[in-house]
Amino acid sequence: MSRSLVVLLWILWVPAVAQTAAAPEDYPMTPEAVAEGVYALITPARDFPNAENLGWNANMAFVVTDDGVLVVDTGSSETMGIAIRNAIATVTEQPVRWVVNTHSHGDHWLGNHAFADLQPGIFAGPAAAALMEAQAEGWIRNFNEMTEGRTGASRTLFPNMPVTGITDLDLGGTRVVLLPSGDSHSPGDIAVWLPESRTLIAGDVVYTDRAPSVWNGDVRQWISFLDELIRLEPRVVIPGHGRIEGAETLPRLRHYLATLWAAVEEGVLEGLPDFLTVDLVRERMADIVVDYPGFEDKVNRSVTHVYPDVEQTAF
């Protein structure tokens, strides 16, 4: 195929995508109050971004303070970010002054540019911020492919407030603690702890009624970080994916990850290759995965990722 024909096909394709892109009002975002001044925006989707869910497969949250709004994660597109901004406006006239991007996966930060005119401070772990800059165009392209163009074009706005350790903030009179996870779910990811209301906005270090994606993180460290979160004794947990739950969700997820690790370790010690270890993992986790739909979609990739980490520690 000639270069000129490729360019022509691209030009013809772009308007088709633009015509099918979702509008902000297409996202049914209703703020759910979980504590005083704390609201969750919970997606009904439990699958990957697709045309039906318009790319909205991750949860977001916001906190209304005496001096502005903190947004935690901004969705898979700039349009979705506008939908979040519109949802916030139904609760408060306060401007968005701060954003936390819990990690670098595009479904949690590509909506940042919707707040660009407000010039917010955007917090993220340095490793996550670096990945955002390196992978932005790939995320935008991938979401458009998965959603058949529904997420549309997105401009990027990157973090400007690096989180290099546990960070205790006073944001408009509300205490906000940013907790680096040690790269549990992905490099540089962080959770948000609101001690006054005992609310944990966890990002993807917590999944509830959906199988966790483990292939970009460190499962052993993830288990250790969940121990830290359990000690906080949260009243409310807003996960990155799934329904809102209480503190009981943390030991349940820890059990899932610990069983996954132990089953892979059993396979390693028996000398099984990773592809044969998958069946062993299915057997050991059969009673657990009932609470985590989508396990079968992820088990092969999960074992492939965890297997070399287990090998490294087992020998």
C-alpha cells in the first residue's frame, strides 16, 4: 500500500471516529455521597473499555473542601473528564483545585485536560507520571480501538505534584494522606486516605466485584500493602474497579492475591511450566473467584506475570 493511500485512508477514517465519539451527557454519572463532603462516581461496567460502556470502566471520586474540590482519577478521555466536572457541579460551585492520579493506566487519568483551565495541582507518583508521558498516545489510541471511537480525541495534561513518600496534606481544611503502594498494582501507584471520615479511595490497589489485573505490578508487595491498609480500619473503601464496600473487602482481596501467589509457588516448586501452573491456580482458587468475576479472562496472563517473580524468590 502506498504512503499516499495510507494517508488518504487515515483522513477518511478520522471524521468517522469523530461522528461516533460520546458526549459528556452520555455518561450517567451520579455522585454518591459516602461521607461528609466525599462522593464516589461508580461505573456500572465490570468489563474492559468497550463501545457499550463508552470507555467508562473505572471509578472516580471527589472531595469537597472549604477551599475547593479534590478529584481522584479523571477517567479514560477528556470528554469523560468533562462529565466528571459536570457531575461535581451538581453538588458544589467550588472549583477543582487538586487532582490525584492514582496510577498511570489511561482509564484513570486521560480526563485530566478537562480541568486544564483551572490549573489544578495534579499529584502522582514520579514513576507513574513518567509512564503517563511515555504512553499517553498509546492509551488514547487503544481506548479508541476498544470503544470503536467512542472515547474520541483527548488532549493530555500531566501531573505536576510528585508524590515521593507518604504525604500528609491539608487541602481546604480537609486532611488528605497520599499513600505510595510500593508499585503494588503498577509503578508509582498511590492510594488516598481521608482519616477524618475513615474513607479510603484506593485506585486499583483495590478491586471488589471484579478480578484484579496483576500483570503490571508486584503481587508480593501488593499483599504487604494491603496489610497496611487493613490496619487503617477504613469505614468506606472506594475501589478502582467494582462496588463500594467496607473494610471487609481488604482481607478478602489479600486472600485472593496470597492464594494466587501460593498456587504459583506450588507449581514452581513442582517444576511445572507456567502454562501448566494455570490449571493448578484454577483449582486452588476455585472457591475464591466466585467473588471476582472475570477471573477466567485474566488467569493466564496473571500466572505468566507472577511466575518469574515467584521463581526469583523461591530459588
